Amino acid sequence: MKLLSKKSNFAPVFSHYRMGSSSQKQSMDAKQLQSSTIEFLRFPLAVTVLVIHMTPNVVSLADADFKLLSGHGLYNAFAIMGSHVITHLAVPTFYMISGYLFFVNINEWSWDVYKTKIRKRVSTLFVPYMLWNIIPFVIMITYMVISAYVCGTTMSDVVTYAKDECWRFFYVYKEWTEGVDWLGYEVVNSAPIDGPLWFLRDLIIVTLLTPVIYLVISRGQKIAIWILFLAYVSRVWTNVQGISILAVFFFSLGAYFAINKSSIISFADRYKYFFVPTSVVLMFVTTVYNGDNTVTGQYFYPFYVSSGVFTLWYFASVCVRKYNMKVNATLVSSCFFIYAFHYVTIPRYDTPLSLIKGITIKIMPTNNWVSEFICYIVPPVIALSVIIGLFIVCRKLFPKATAIMTGNRK
């Protein structure tokens, strides 16, 4: 997953970005702001992916049979907004960043450029994808072997299972339905054994399709983007796994800005009086209908995400430009490790995050709104702390292996 920009020092962006002294200087400042904003976003977005997977047991506020201003009602609203609404801006933004960074330094498209880009992404995308799926695969098979040995059964079932399911482990180990599109057909999604890596799987495929994307965007321009936007909001798209409209649309959107040498941040800033209020209103509406987990919510959700992504770019750039905010370098380096590790399958305990969540629930068994908030907030904080600590230890003891596991990201 290409989440890194060129290394930047988060120095305040020159005033020429706003005032301007020459077109060349202004362009340089815009690029610096773009790069710094991408760097700033990486860690918060990685954390939000972890929060998404808290999967709180909530009820759509539109269908709630409890008082919305009660403690339980406020918890429902908070958890829905936290795991089903605001955090869902992370993956589209990651795709947009990836599309932008793939094309940003290309002055003229050629097959040599394509091959160079793909070679680099073998180490940053494909190798980490395979390794982080091999780890839970090996853990799962080892657990089955030990179980067979303890129970005194034969190994033939384990061997058969490994042969028959091997490809599924690395591509469609988990499958689920995400409602229906505007034509009434079911929308199906899937993930490899390390669930969150469905994002990386789709990114690898869309990266391989960049010649097609370049051709469509360079010739179709805004019309191509609007067509993809329509496909995204209507969800009328192929169910072939690995080519999600989410990946294709937002990667292409980032590619559009890079191909046309435009700044995403300048665009977000220019239309902030449209994007900000629109996304805020839709955020509350989408929260009422539990994100994209209800039929009504699915109609509002894509419009919220589309406007929310640009709102996120705008506010992140303000944090960098106006307040000189930055994220600790170690935390930025840990982003991919957090993303891949927190949902690694553990036999009998599901994932590290769910294990911590389960322990927290047992410690806080009282079923009231206070315990609900605690059991929602505490597990991701603990999981994040443990994973970052483990990353620091691994990087110190096994620097080369850790670099390979995280796609050589610094």
C-alpha cells in the first residue's frame, strides 16, 4: 500500500502558497503542502481503520426503541459515528493518495515508466500482502495439525483443507453481502485471511490496471470521473472480487489530480464552503441511519464519503499549514504494521483486537452505558499501544525483516 510521500519536515508552508510571488514558486509550495498533508494523514487514518474493526453492537438511531438522549442512546450515536461513519473516510482517502502518488511525477506515460512503477510496488504492496497473509495461514494450519495430533485423528483432513482452501486464504477467505445496488442486485465483498488486507488486494489490482486508468482519465477527463462517481454512489458495478468500485473510483480520482498537475488541497480549499457543510449534514444523516448498514443509509453514505474525503483533505491541510502540526516519525512508520497486525487471525481468539475487546468486556460486565463507552474506547487504545510497542521492538531487533514486512516504509 503506497501511503508514503516524499519525506518532508513539516516546516510551515511558505506564505507564497496563499499570496504568491511567481507561478513556479507557488507550484513548489503547493506540492510541499500536498506532501506534508499526506504525511500528516497517514497515522490518524491507520488508527481509524483499527476503530472501524471494533464492530460495536449498535442499533440504527432511526429504528431505536430507546431514548436518544439517554446514556445508551448517546453511546449508540457515538459508536455509529466512530466506527460506521467518520472512520469510513480512511480507506477512500488511502486509495486517493495511492492514485495521486502513482502518477504525480509522471511527465509522459510509457511502458518503461509503468514497469518501473510496478517493480517498486512489488516490495511495497505485493510482498507485504503475501507475508501478512502467510503468517495467519501458517498459524491456522499449525493449530489444525496440533489439534489433530492431540485428538488422535489423521492428517489427511488438514492436508486436504490446506490444498482446497489455499487460494481462498490469500484472496477470498471471508465473504459478505453489503446490501443491494440501485438495480436491486446484491453487492458482495470479500477479504483474504488477514481481513483488512482486502484494501491492499484491490490496490494491487487497480495498480496493475493503471495503463487503462491513465488512458481513461487522460482522454475522458471530468466525464470519466463523473461516470465512475455515478457507479460508486449507485454501486452498479461488477461483483468480481478485487476490482471494487471504491478502489477504482478513488484511485482514479487521485490519479486525475496527478495527471492534470492539480493540487487536491487547492481544490478542497476552493470548494470548502460546499464540501464542509455538505459533509457535516450528511455525516449526521448517515449516523442516524447507521452508516451503510441500512437500506436508507446506503443512499446517503456514498455522498457523505465523497464530500467527506475533500473535507478531510481541507482540515488536514489547515493543521499543517496554519498550526504546523506533525506526527511523531515512529508513529508514522508504524502505520502499516498497525493496519496489518491488528486483525491477524488467531485460532480460538479471532484477532488481537477482538481478544483485547473480549477481555475488557469480561472485566466490565455491568451492562450500562458507562461500561459500553469504556468497552468501546479502551480496547483500541490498548491494542494501539501494544502494536506500536511491538513494532518498535521488532524494528530494533529485526530491522531488515520488519522493513520487508512493512514494504520498506520509513
